[in-house]
Amino acid sequence: MSVEVRNLLKVGYDPGRVLSGSRVTSNGDRLCWELTDPDTHPQNKVLPFLIDWKKSQHPSLQLDAVIGITDFEAYHPDPEGVQEIFKKMNVAINLRYGTEPGLVLYMDTPRGQVTLT
């Protein structure tokens, strides 16, 4: 992960300090990861944090249900300024003006469409 953090610092974005974590799953596998501190930019609320699962299998591979993401949107009072940060991160996102920062995720699930806000 240090390479990704250094690359973002070079383009003028500080993703925050790198934290380590781990846990044992219900089937006894140990997950280990590093992530950038999600509280680095608490006022923003739409910028992603980085996560590296190290040598662990991604936890989503343990899911039984098939869920598809159909759309993902972000809202922010300064969409142009935030979009510049997303560009530095090489992230394409549907970002619109909103009076408050927020995220909306649309998913198709076995029980129908679900929207998380």
C-alpha cells in the first residue's frame, strides 16, 4: 500500500496514515489488511479510503448470495473540488451537487432492488 499512498502524496492528496487490522472469520481463516485512516477527511464524507487485503482472500468471496451493484452516486456541496481529488485517485464516480455530502448505492439482490444511503 505504501506505493499507492506515495503516489497520491505526489499528486497533492494525503489519504491519511496507514492502519493495520486483522480478524479471524467464522470458518477460522485469518484476514489481514492495511487501510488508510477513513477519519482523515471527516468533513468530506464521500472520499474513499484505500484498503489492501495483503495475502488474505477478499471477504466478499465467502458470500453465498449474488448481489450486483447497479449504480453508485456521491453528493457534495463542492462537487468540482471533490471531483479533482477523485481524478487524482483515478476514480470515476457520478458526483453531483448536494447540500450535504452523501453516498447512494443501488444493488440488485435475490430479494429485489435495494438502495443504501
